[in-house]
Amino acid sequence: MAPIQWQYKPFAPSEDDEENIDIGSYTPKSRTTRFKKLVFVFIAVCTTLYLSVRGTQALVRFLSKPCHSTHHWHSKVNHTLGGGLPTHFTLPSGDKIPSVALGTAGRGEVGLAVKTALEVGYTHVDGAWAYRNEDEVGKAWKASGIPRDQIWLTSKLWNFFHAPEDVEAALDESLSNLGTEYLDLYLIHWPIAFKKGTDNVVDLELTANPYPTWKKLEEMVDKGKVRNIGISNFNIARVKNLTANPLKYKPAVNQVELNFFNPQPELLNWAKENDLLLEAYSPLGSTRQVQESLNQPIVQEIAKTLAITPAQVIISWHVQRGTVVLPKSVTPSRVEENLQVTALPQDLFEKLEAAAVSHPPARVVNPSKGWGLDFDIFDDEWPL
Ligand code: A2P
């Protein structure tokens, strides 16, 4: 008997087969094929739509990307990019301080934030001994491979170390934590001196007269450990109290809270008249008020008009007011977003300024009570 010849004929419907499907004899298999086709078309349409939206967004971002879109390392050259917003301000020493910095106070993954910041073009990191994360900041900077002269590092002297004999050791600790030989800027963090080793007991003498502390800071400049020195959280009366002394170096900056709810126009004007650069901390209103700031109708309106984000509107406004701005974020996408400042058209800038100064000021940061002080640090009448 002849062996049975098995004939293998693979099933492969031709295009004609599919086109000639008779609806009446529609099989489950042909239904599956059609379903697959529909899914394929659906995915293709969705992908195309998604890519066009992202593409348009990228184009808008690119066109409105101004000032810091490329890496402008801390050079000694004045840049006026981004529709005229300065990328740097010049200090009395002649050093140029980058106008936008990453603030590093507070919670979260500061190391990752610094890493992201340096990757996307920040050249300025604002820190402090009191933030207890300078080693993390230093490690992230070292890992970036950015040379020391191409990054601006600021730190601050904490309240316990105002006694002249304690200043250098405190500075050395910050230098060692950051892994650097010198700071670009060192600030007196608060105009309040505590007695070392106490539970926030105010040293009345050094608080009323910070000149001995300042003289020690001047010595640190002469030693090459610090390039510029300044103050933080000083109101006008306290600045005058310090600068009434025969200073060798005047304060290069005063770092203060500035935001939509606390725009401090008097302090800003006075500082400009007296050639004192302000740095804006909590520029978005700090964690407590950030959403409220970003949701302000005028901020939303400008963001829409310029196709930028509300945070970019506020950060740009700060630089346009003539201050260094120190937005904090531990969210990589926001860190990148916050560097993209752009000049606001004059009418919109003025509208935002008018809205910010039109309500009673509300300060977010005031540790007076928390520190158990029997006076307000920001009291204009300055009780000491
Ligand atoms: P996060 O760190 O989770 O990104 P300020 O600089 O005024 O102190 O504000 C810091 C607060 O603002 C943080 O809570 C931070 O959140 C948030 N923040 C920073 N940048 C942006 C942004 N571009 N959009 C929204 N929130 C932001």
C-alpha cells in the first residue's frame, strides 16, 4: 500500500480573500483580523496626534526659550540674553553673580536636584550650613565634573557662629562639606546672634552690633576663603546699622524673602538706590503659598499670553525687578522649567508688579516666634 502523503498547506489568506469576504459567511477569524486592523489604526492615529501635540509644545518652548537655554558658565562677560533679561549681576568686587540659582533649603532629594540643575545649565547653587545638606550639594557638584571656576557657590553663617572667634571654623566646615577651597559668596544668615551652645539664647550685644562678625568676614575675604560677603534677612534699619561702620567691604547682597505676597517694594527701591543687590528667596511663595501664587489671575494671564508656565512668569518677574532669584525644587522637570526666564513685555510686567503690591504684604518666613524671641526680627522699629 502506498504510504499516505500528508500535504501541508499553510493557511495564508490572500488580500483578495479578505476583500471578498462575504458578510453572510463572516467567520470568527476574519472578525479578529478586522478588529486587529481597527486597533492598529486607532493606535496610529493616537500616536500621530500625541506626537503633533508634543512637537508643537517643543516648538513653542524653543521659540520662547530665552536667557539660559545654553550653558553660560560663570564667565566674566556680561550677557543680556532672553529678551534683555540679565543672566548675571555685577557685584562691587566685579564678580558676576548668575541671576537664577537653585535654592537648596528644605526637604527632599537635594543631591538629585543639584545634579539635574547642573545638567540643564544652572551655574549657581545657593546653600547654607543650616540646611544640613552641603555634603550632598558638594557630591553632586563634584560628580558633574564642572570646574570650580564655572559654578557659583553661596553658603551662610548660622546664628550660633557670629562670635568672631567662631566664624572661621564655621566657614571651614561649609568649605569642607562642599569640597571647595573657597566660596563665591558667604552671608550672615540672620541678623540675630545666638550664644553658642545655648537653646537660641540671643547674644544681645552681637545682634545689636554685628560689626565684629563682619570684620571677621572681611578677614576671610582677605584670606581668599570667600570672594564676596553679604547679609540675609536684614531690614533697612539693620543694614544701615551695619553699614554705618567703617567697612572694608560693603555687603555685596542682601538675601530676603520676595514673592507675590511679600514683594517689599520699599526695600527693593532703597537697595537699588544704595547699590545693594537683593536676592529673592521663596520666590514662588514657598511650599505653603506656591499654588496660590501660580494661580493668581494675572500670572495665569501672562503665562497664557507668552506660552510659558506660571512659575516662569514669576521667576522672570523677579529677574526683571533686578534681583537674583533662588527658586527651590526637588522635581527634575521643575528644576529645568525654572531656569527658562524671559523678559515680560513692559505692560505685563507692570501689571504683575501692581497686582503684587496692591495687597497688604504677607511674609511666609518669620522664625521669630519659633525661636522664642520676644521681638520680631523684621520689626521696622528695630527694638534692640
Ligand atoms: P517641589 O520641590 O516639589 O518641586 P519657593 O522656591 O518659593 O520656596 O517654592 C518652593 C516650592 O515650590 C516647592 O514646594 C516646590 O515643589 C514648588 N515648585 C518649584 N518650582 C515649581 C514649578 N515650576 N511649578 C510648581 N511648583 C514648583
